[in-house]
Amino acid sequence: MSLYVMADLHLSTTTNKPMGIFGSRWTDHMEKIRKNWCAIVNEDDTVIVPGDISWAIDYNEAYNDFKFIDSLPGKKLLGKGNHDYWWGTMSKNRAFTKENGFETIDFLYNNAYKVEDYIVCGTRGWYVDESLQNSTTNEPEYQKIVAREAQRLKMSLEEAIKLREDNEKILVFFHFPPVFKSFVCDELVEILTQYEITNCYFGHIHGTYNVPRTFQYKGIDFTLISSDFLSFTPMIIMPTEY
């Protein structure tokens, strides 16, 4: 039993959102996801998918995308991304999957799960592009969003701590990167440091393939796991000593 991660499936089986317009790597990306996923993930594995699951705007539109995800091997834990307009409350999300028999799908949202030798938790996070940082990071709306995400991160981490039985390592999954190039969300990094987190994973960044997969900031390893960066192949999270 293994743990994998890959963000940004950007499925659009019902909506007209061809991702090929964002570069040739995205051509037929859904088939690439299916082929690569099925080649390495087994039924008793778990895959974390931190956001931008589907372009659908409601559950009806999302049905076929969820049917595709449910058909893939393994259990899936879905996080929220900035394009997941279909996302409702946790109870509504779970009711949707239950009513449609999507038994391999659950949600990573203000909670935590014990998976193999790890405990996984996370939140959407927040990020602004370099071109907007000077004009937005001090705005009230930015501060409001960051405060909300910081609170959600704390909730998830507290749930993770409750699940700890034998000092299992806590892994944190974001959709947005708390740190990337010149951007740093100090509020989120401070919480990660406070809870002694050493491994985080994030998506959202597309079309940037000349950066290290993992970099370190303040003793924390941050790993980029957007689907196009991973060539649409779920990345295994290897056991580490802790």
C-alpha cells in the first residue's frame, strides 16, 4: 500500500475547457492521466489530489468527471482548488459521492486522515503571481483570505495531531504554494513551523518546468506536484526516517 499525490486534474468531460490551449503538454491530458495512473497505482493505494479537480460549476456537471476519477485504481482524497466551483460543504460533497456510488472518493478539507505510516492534512492556501504581489499583499481582502486559510490549516493540523498514535509524520497538502520564487505567505509558513511540519506539497503552478521539484524554505521541503509538472503521472511519496 502506497501514498501518491498529483494536483490539477482539470477534468472537463461535460464542460468545454480544452487544456491544450495552455501548451502541447496538455494535449489529451485526460488519457495521459488514465494511462499513467493505471500503470502505477494499485487498488489498495491512496492518491491525494490537492485541488482543481474539475471545471464543472455544479454537481451535475461534475458527475462524469467524478465517474472518471472513481474508475481509477486506489482511494482518492480530494482537496479544493481555485477552479473547483462545484465544491459545496463537506456534507454536500459526501452526499453527492454517496448518492452516485463513488465509493473511492473522499475529501481533504478542515480534517486529516491516517494513511499508511503518515497523517495527511491541508487546505487550499493562498498565492498571488509575482506581477501582483506589490499591489495586493497588503490589501484588506488579501489579509482576510490569508487569515481564513491560516485558520483552516490550523484546524486540519489539530485534527492530524488527534490521529497521532506513534509519532507518525504529518504531511501537508496545499493547492496554492505557500512559497514559490519571490512569493512567501508568512502567515502559513509560521503555522507550519509552529507545528514542526517538514514536508508540504502544492499544485496550481503550470507551464513552469525548469524549477526543482522540491526546494527548502525555513527547514520545510516544498514539492511541486501539479499534473503537467509531473507529466500527468501520480508521484509516490517515499517513506522517510522521522
